[in-house]
Amino acid sequence: MVTWNKWAEDRLSEEERQALENKNVVLPPLNQIINFEDVEFKNRVDFKRFIFPDNTTFQGATFSGLVQFEGATFSGWAQFDGATFSDWATFSGATFSDWATFSGTTFSSSADFGSVKFYSKTDFEGCSFSIAPAFHQATLHEDTNFRKCIFKKGGDDPGANERAWRTLKVAMNKTHNHQMELEFFGYELDERRKGFSMKTWEGLSQTLPILVYKIISGYGRSYSIPFFWLIVVIACFGGAYSFITTTDWAHAYSFSLTNTIPLLKASKETTEAIGAITPAVEWMMSIQSIVGVILVFLIGLGLRNKFGIK
């Protein structure tokens, strides 16, 4: 590493250069792309604190073992498009001075980008992460792209995964990427749910609300899901009102609709068709009204999040 960094900073003496040549070690000229394209690294790779003085490419490279870029400095652009990391990969504390691309890169194990500084455009589009990537204390550029990433959400530590997704959620909030913020928020809640056992009352009380929130609204990201459940509620309660009050289907569903959606009021004809409100019907109406308010709220929340309305 010392020899490499001396070369990177143009501080190699003539004696040192000659010694390298005698060992058949050839360093590329400065101001030339450092090219590791399609190289297969079959063993552990250690680039800790290495200085890459100019543009660097690891495009299509394959890393079979542990990869360490801790504290490395990329002075030019850095390209890892299509690379494969089969084992743990750490870029902790690295600095990317120019743009960096990881488009289509595969991380089959842990990926650590903690305390990394990205000073320019960063592209992770189409990446595959088997475990939640760690970006704790990282500095992300406002033009950071996680579109079309595949997050397999593996790993056996829900607590660590939850913290990783929370960090990314906060980072996306800072860069005003609202859609990715919502996506990482959903992953965070998924991991939080995994941290509790459904076999205990405490675990059930923690996980059930999260699970219901996901089922009926996609964690607030969807307006179509709560709309679907709203239709289901109107249909189910309409059928129940028709059965209990022996009124016709049209009036029963009209009554169900007005009782589900706030501010709607049943017509006099519908009220007369339903007849006297029994305790059972009154109990059903109360539940339906509460569920209706919740679903209408979630539809509004989904629309707000879909279109980024503040």
C-alpha cells in the first residue's frame, strides 16, 4: 500500500521505480484510468487506505472473498457497474471525489458504506442487495439513485437491518427523495416486525398493528389498497344489513355506503327501508363508521404520498 500511495501521489523515487520494474511490477502512468475491468479476484482483496489518483474502473469485476476499501480515496470517477461481491464488502470511510456508479452491482453478503463521503452523483440503479446495506454516518450526494434496486432483505439480525433501513430513510428525507424514503420506511417496519415473536402477547401487540397497516395500505404508500378494502367493507356490511333487516339489496348497500364514508347521509327512503335500528345494527354501524374513517384517511394518505403533496 505504501508503494502504491507513493506512486499515486507522484512521490516514487527513481530507485523505487527501478526496484518495481525488476520485480516485473508495472504501474500505470499517472492521469490514466486505473483499469480492473472484468478482473476476477478469487481471494481476499485489501485496498484499505489506497489512493486512486485518477479515474478507476472495476466494471464487471468479480470478488469471491472479503473485499476491503476502508478509507480508500477515489480522486476521479469510480465505476463498479456489474461487479459481483460474493462475500462481505466494506467501503467504510472511503471518499469518492467524483461520480460513482454501482449500477447493476450484486452484493451477495453484507455491504458496508458507513462514513463514506460521496461528493458527486452516485448511482446504485439496479443493484441487488441480499442484506440491508449499512450507510450509517455516510454523506450522500443529493443526486443519489436507488431506482430498480432489488432488496432481498436477508440476514439474521432484524435489529441491525432495521437500523440500516432507518438510516437510509433519513438520508432520502434529506435529499427530498420522498418515494425512496417511503420504501425504506416500509422495510424498516418489516424488520421491526421480525424482531418480535407472534407467540407472545407482547409480540402480538407489537407486530399485529404493523401487519394490519401493511395489509390495508402498504404502509401508507398506496391509495388503491385502502380503496379496495373500502369497497370490501361496503359490500360485506351491505350484505349483513340486508340479512339482518330483511330489506332489499339496493337499500342495504345504499345504507352501507352512507355509513362507511363520512359526511354522506342516508336518504329518507333508505332509512325507512332499514326500519328500526336494533342494538346489533347499531353496533355494526359503529364499527363500520370507525373502519370507514380509517380507510378514507389512508386513501388520502396514499394520494398525498403518491404525488408528494406536503
